[in-house]
Amino acid sequence: MATPEETLREYNNGLPDGLRRHIERMVEEALRLAAAHGLDEGRVRLAVLGHDIARAMAPEELLRLAGELGLNPGDEERAEPMLLHGAVAARLLLERFGVDDPEILDAVRYHTTGRAGMSAMEKVVYIADKTEPGGLKWFPEWSEVRELADRDLDAALLRGLDLSIERALREGWLLHPDTVAARNHLLERRLGM
Ligand SMILES: [Fe+2]
Ligand SMILES: [Fe+2]
């Protein structure tokens, strides 16, 4: 029987080229961070291979699947269904790909928004999604996050959240409450609150 990793690799072969290459580059980037911070490389690899399996779906498809999988989209997600692609991917991984490691599923679920109290694996997946070389082409300001991430995941995460929030404000995008909660949580800890 195929392992979840084999099944995922097979599935990812059918994704659009750009997305497939993003995932391949991100595996490298995330494994570099996993090694630097003593995380299990196999679990990090599985999280990265699974994180964008719903990224190429149309908005209506994401909303339909979210309903089918028992997710309960909030107002922000109904307005911007792409915000659901992490949560939908996590459910698909559990129900259709045999991935039942809760930490991997959370890393996938929160890879776009972040959330308060992220694990080291969640931080690595959140960061590597933007700091892989292709991501840096779109978000050159994230090279600072990449440098910070080598030695301090929290400092890198905080900078990354700031950049995401600044960009959302600049572009007039919706700001997900989990992103604000992630930043507040880090700041509160830093200030000893
Ligand atoms: Fe994504
Ligand atoms: Fe991604």
C-alpha cells in the first residue's frame, strides 16, 4: 500500500506547474529550517507536500468542499474562499490521504493565516511558504525573514506577520483574525504579558 507521502507526491504531479515547483522549492527551504531547529524532517516534508493541495481549486469548489468536509467558514472566508485552502487541505489530508498527525494537520491548516500559539513546525511551514526562492521573487522584503529564521523562529514569524499585515493594509485585502491573534500572541509573550 502506498504511503501518504507517495500518494501526495502522485497527487501533486497533477497540480499546475508553477504550484508544483513552489512546493518542490519549499520542501528544500523547510528542510533547511527543520535541520537548523531540530525538527523531524519527514514530518516537515509531509506538511509541505500537503500544504497547497487545495490551492489550485476555484473559489466555489473550495466553499463546496469546505461544506462537504464539515468545516464552518467564517465571514472572511466566505468573502475570500482562498483563505480556506489550508483548512480544506488539512481535512483532505486526514480523510483522503491517511495523514493523522495533528501537528502536521495544524501546520497545513494555518499556513496562510498563522494563529496564536503556533508550534515550531507551524512556524517553519508558515515562513518557508514565503521564503522559498520563488516566493522571495514576489515578496523580496521576506529575505529579512529568511535570515532571521535561521536563528530565531519567533523573531522571523513576527516580522513575517508584520509584513503580511502591512501588505493586506496596503492592498486593501481582508485581514484574517487569526493573523492578528498570531501577532498579538507573540508580542504579549515578548512583553511578558
Ligand atoms: Fe498556500
Ligand atoms: Fe504555498
